[in-house]
Amino acid sequence: MTNALDGWSVLVTGGATGIGKACAAALAADGAAVTICGRTEDKLATTSDELGPLVDFVVADVTNEASIEAAISHAADRTGLLKGVVANAGGGGGLNPLHMADLEEFRRVLELNVIGTFLTIKHAVPHLVDAGGGSIVGMSSIASHVTHPVFTAYPPGKAGIDALCRNAADEFGASQVRVNAIRPGFIATELMSLVPRDSSVFASYLDNTPLGDVGQPADVGALARFLIGPDSRWITGQTINVDGGHSLRRGPDWSPFTGATAEVLRGHRPE
């Protein structure tokens, strides 16, 4: 690392675990004063202690406008120059074919991914402009453009992040604010550890990944650090896959996790 980010403040939402934690680690290793935020204080505190003095934390909910606005202001105050934001907070929900999906759960997943990313961009941009420019990285998924049956709201939620980042890149480019998104594939996070390695679901990932393995959080963190830093100064409006080539083929088969019969998966109502 070159300490190219010395004096920069960077916020990572959803930064306590998994991909967010890896992004925070990569940014701090290059000198950034990183603030991580999320909803669970004890996890945030543990990660902050583990990653060292450059990593601070604040409890915040990205779907609450006042909460994320305060978190962004806290991050900016660390050095007075907010230069980067990794809008990593997001997630999925229950697995069901669409005709059996719960409306409130569908709305919750859309709000977490799309509204959460929107609010983060909305309140980060003025600080980045005041700092003379900066970079926002949205966290999408290969599910945004490769079909993931039974993932209900997750694919449209991640596709919404792609669209938000493209439009924001166009809107704020004149102010030297760059906006890009990352599309991870299967990354070996705490959540994905719940997929049994001897299951057909895991096998479907390997079968459709040219590099024949799964990614690590640090693989995503390294790209986030690059997109935040000065070496990517001429890159904006892009969505980059970090998936071992999985997006070249087809999405995974999670249908065994639903417990639904083949007839139900084809759109028939259960008895």
C-alpha cells in the first residue's frame, strides 16, 4: 500500500462484517480515516478495534434519512475532507417464487437496497463536492443482471443500485464526483457460509464459475479501494463484476432452499 489516502475520510456502510469489513480494511491500510456504520453496535465496535485506530464507527440505519445523514457528517468530520463512500449496506430476504412472495418482505428488501443506497448518495454528494470531488461505490450483485430464480426482490433491488450509480455518475461528473458499482458473485462471507459445501446449491455456483472457486471479501475490498482512490480518476459510471467469471454463464439454483415442489416453482398454487 502507498498511503495514497492519507488525510481522506471515507464512510463504509454495513461495515461491521463481510464485504464491508474487507472494504474498510483495504481503505484503512492505504491511510484513509474510515468510518464504518451499521445497526449493531457491538459488531461495529469489535470490527473497529480489530482494524485499528484509523477505523471509527457510528450506529446508523441507511433506510432512515436522519440517521444516514448524521453518519455521513460524522465521517466527514474525521479529517474535514469526505473523499469516498462505499454504499455497501444491503441484503436479501426470504426465498420464494414470485407468485408466493410476501409483499411487505418484497418492499423491505427494495427499501434496504435501493432507498438505502439513494439516501447514502444523496447526503454524501454535497460533502464530496465541498472536498473538491470524490468517489462513491455502490454494492450491487451479479443477481442484478443474471437471473436468480426465487430471489424475489433481491435482483430488482440490486438492478436499482446499478441504475442509481449510472445516473449519479452522469449528474455529478461535472463536480468531479465519480460513482461506480461493484457486482460480487459468490463471496465467502458469514452469510454465504450457511450454504452447505456438499449441497447442489453450492455445486451450481462452481459449475457456473469459470475460475472454479468462490471469492473472498478481500477480492471486493481491493476493487473498492481502487475505485475510491486516485488511480481510478478516469473511471465513472461503471459496474464491475467480481465473480470469477460467473456472470458469463447462468445464475445459481437455489430452489432446494425453498422447499417448493417443481410444480409450485412453475407457477402453480400450492394446495
